[in-house]
Amino acid sequence: MDDSRTLAVLVGAAALVAALFAPWYAIEFGDAARDAISSQAGQLPGSFGEFARGLITLLPERIVANGWQVFERTDIVLLGCALAAVFSALLGRLDIAALAGGGAAVATVLAIVDKPGPGGGIVQLQWGPWVALAAAGLIVVAARTRDRRTVAARPDDWSGASVIPSAAMLADRPGSVAPPR
């Protein structure tokens, strides 16, 4: 693991898993929400209405949920992407790590756009999804960044060269056949 890119992929994968323990969504029960629920409870007949209003007083001010608590499948997808990135980076397959990071980014964006619960802005995003998105981005960028030491260590690979080799350059290479002069 002498490659800094591998280390960056490992850090990104660890941050992706840690983001699942961070708060992802919150529901705020402010005075307006309590009043709206209380007015609905007031429409219930007799003792049911009194019971419902009593329950409203027991509601907390705020309910916060992390990724493990909220998701049914997305948490497993993010964990699988993190594990795939780790194992592929350790095996030297950074192209697979980049795919895993891209999959984690897509899953996170979908979780940001399609929030759980009813619409209307009741459920609010917290900082967990942003950490997951940054971690997925780190995995992709680290895996796709070209390591300069690798390019310098492999002079036989002309695919990354910015200069097209000339006939004279090819003639100096052992085992190559130079074009006739």
C-alpha cells in the first residue's frame, strides 16, 4: 500500500461507513407543528381527543435518525460500495474502486432527493448525507487520478504520453522493429 491513491480510497471508504452513523434526517416539532396536530386531535370525540392532546405533550422537540435507522436497502448499498472500494483498492484495481465510489455517490444523491416521510418539508436533511457524498467523491477522484510515479516507472507504456513516439525513439527500444529509412 505504498500508493497514496489507495490510502485516499481507504479513507474515503471509512468516511462513507462512518457517515451511516451520522444524522441523515430530522423532524422538527415546533410550536406550529404542535398546534396543527393539537387542532386535529381536538376534532376527535370526547376522551379520544383528550388522550391525543396528552400524547402531543410527550412528543420530543426533534427526532433525528441516522442512515442505519432510516434506510432499508440504501445503507447496505453504501456499505457494499465501501467494502468493494476497499478490497479493489487493496488488490490494485482502482478502476473498480472508482465504480464503487460512483455507485455510492448515486445512492447518496437518490437518498438526498427522495427523502423519507411525507412531503411538505417536514423531514429535513442533516449533515450525514453530505459526508457520504464527499466520501464517495473522494473515492472516485482518488481512484481516477493518475499517479505520476506510475507513469514514470513504466516507460514502455505510451498510452499516457503526450508525445507520439518517433521512428528514432522506437528504433532505440530493444526488440522493436524500426521502419526502413
